[in-house]
Amino acid sequence: MTREIARMVNPALQHIAPYKVEGGQQAEIKLNQNESPFDVPMWLKEEIVGEFIKEPWNRYPDILPYQAMNAYANFLGISPDMVMMSNGSNEMLYTIFLACLGRGRKVLIPEPSFSLYEKLALLLDSQIVGVPMHANLDFDVEAIIRAARDESVDFIVISTPNNPTSKSLSLEEVRLIAESSDALVLVDEAYIEFSRQRSLLELIHELPNLMVLRTMSKAIALAGVRIGFAIANPALMQEIAKPKIPFASSRLAEITLRKVLANYSLVTDSVAYILHEREKLYTAISSLKKIEVFESDTNFLIVRVPDASDVFERLYCAGILVRNVSGYHLMENCLRFNVGLIEENQQLLAALSAL
Ligand SMILES: Cc1ncc(COP(=O)(O)O)c(C=O)c1O
């Protein structure tokens, strides 16, 4: 950054890199963004588009997509004023961080976690209290509780199951963390549909400082439509909504959500498929020499190889795009790939075996 430009922009930008996806977003076998390998079926897309073309495109949608929020609240069995929808959960992360952080505020982030948390905290000039995972990538619950208390943090953000480690906390462990602190505890459940653990939604009425984040981009297979949700008690939600971008969710996103929820067996079927394939992949990779595979609670697996850059390149040349997550704390020489279709997983396995 030149000095002239540095003068014009927020000084925090000096510490922030633009978001990029190594290897791009195109590949014969694309396993690098934890997406669902199953697209929404054509008959349902046609139904959605059929409804969308009857909408007035010249008119703004509602300030917030109330119809979709009602549908999701109904789906979860909670009251609509506990739910807010966003244009992807990334947009909700911006909203929540804006609502909770700023200069002089402290945020606890387990390390490594989803990279956007750190970026937003830096952007908002807040102090980050990083708490490293154990060497086996498990959360260090005691260290989180201790750091939250000793540093008097204002905000705790936990991705469980966690991207990029694929590890989870139990409901009881999150309860302990939330009960031992008066900070707002944001639990990002982007991968909860693939988890062996119970969702924290069960405690949403009980813990006044708990907020849950959900995305429709993973198990629900709507990454291209951009839908996320936050869930919390109504009083907290009312405050969090203040910095929300108005009109951020399109009429199309609203219709899509309603229609997909009405056909939710599509999701449960694909989750069952992915879980079955995850276990097959885990067992098969466990038997490969020189590759360590971590037990996963998500739709992706983490492996440690002798040389991650070399393996990334070789897979890339074979048309298989994975994510090199070696740059993350404690994840030297680790690669991440999501579970794909059976044939894709077989090709990945063959390529790893050949190495
Ligand atoms: C933990 C976690 N949270 C949030 C997101 C953002 O998802 P989206 O903006 O597509 O809802 C991701 C995406 O990879 C993620 O891994």
C-alpha cells in the first residue's frame, strides 16, 4: 500500500489481506469450499423461479425477509422475533461484530477458527484474545474459560463444529463457557447438520448471552443463493439488528428458503449420504501410510501430509481442488477437503494412495 493510499483508508487495512481462494473456484473435482455436492433438483428450481417471476422486481423486498424468517422460526419451533436472516452468514457475522465490537472491546477467538472472525475484529480495532487449540486440534475448554475471565472479554465467538479443524465442543462444554462469562457467546453452527453433538439452539431460552449462527450454504446446499441466520432471545436480537444492512436479502432468497424448507427430506437424504461417505473416506485414508487423518465432525476432512504444497499441486494437476490450510496455527502441512460424490471421493482416494 502506498503512503498516499494509506492516508485515505482505515489504518486497520494494513493488517488485513483480501479474501482469496487458493487454486480458484473451478475444478473437475471441486472439494475446497465445504459445499454440498448435490445441487437443488431442477423441478424445485423451476418451482422457485416460477414464483420469483411473479414478484415485482422493481419494488424493494421487505427491510428484513419476514416471510422467510417466519418460515425458519416455524421450522425450528421458536418465535419469529428470535430469528434474523442475512445474505449469507458472512453478512450476519459483519452485523454481529459491528454490534458487539469496536475500539476498547475484547473478543475471544479459539485458534485456529474461521478466518473472517479475526479479520472483522482487526477491522473494528478490537483486541483479540486468541486461545490455541490442543495440539490434536481439540478445543481447550479450560483455557477458554480462564482467558474469558482473566481478560474480561466482551465477546466470544466459537465455530462448533469448527472450520478449519473439523472438531466440536459438546453442548455441556459450551454451556460451561457461556455460564462462566457475561460476554455475548456467538456459536457458529455452520456444520451442525453433520455433527455428533447437539445444537446449542436447545439452550437459547436458557442462556441470555447465547447467540447461534446458521448457514444454508453447507448441508442445505444453497451457497449460491446466500442465506444465513442468527438466533437469539428477542431483546438481544433487537440490538443486533441495528447495524444490519436493510434490504440485503433478495426476493429470490426468500422464496428459495421457503421452498427448500418445505422439501427438507432432500437435505436429510444428502446429509446421510455425506456422513456415510465421510466414514468410508476416514477409514480408507487411515490405512494410508504417511498421511494422518483427523476424525471429523463436519462435511470435510483434515489430513496431515509430509509436504502440503506438493500434495496440493499434485492433486490440482489431477483435476482435484482441495484447500491448503497449512498457514493456520497448529495446522502445518494440513490439507482440507469436503466429502464429494462417491466417484469424486474414489478419485481423491486413488490420487492420495498413488502419492
Ligand atoms: C464456520 C463458518 N462460518 C460461516 C461461513 C460463511 O458461510 P456463508 O456466508 O456462505 O453463509 C463459513 C463458510 O465457509 C464457515 O466455514
